[in-house]
Amino acid sequence: MRPLQISPETAVKLSEKLGVPLEHLMHMPQHILLQKIAELGKEETAKEQSEKKDGQ
């Protein structure tokens, strides 16, 4: 399996956000990475919505 085709900057940011070592991220199967990114997006969306409710 070849490493993911993403820029170094993107790899570092994803590694930090997902809490995964950079080496593991680069060799992670693409379908699993996409699933983790989708989960992260759902969490951030829920967080933004709760902040909007609190602000009103």
C-alpha cells in the first residue's frame, strides 16, 4: 500500500486534529481516513450549532 497523496502541511494538521502519529496517518487506508475526517466534521458542526444556540 502506498502512502496517501496529501501535502505535508495537510498531513501535519490532520495528524494533530485526529490525534494520530504522522507515520500512522500516512499509511492509514484511505477509506478509514475519510471516515475519521467525516466524524471530525460532524463533531465540529455539532459544536458550532451548540455555540449558536448558546449565543442566542
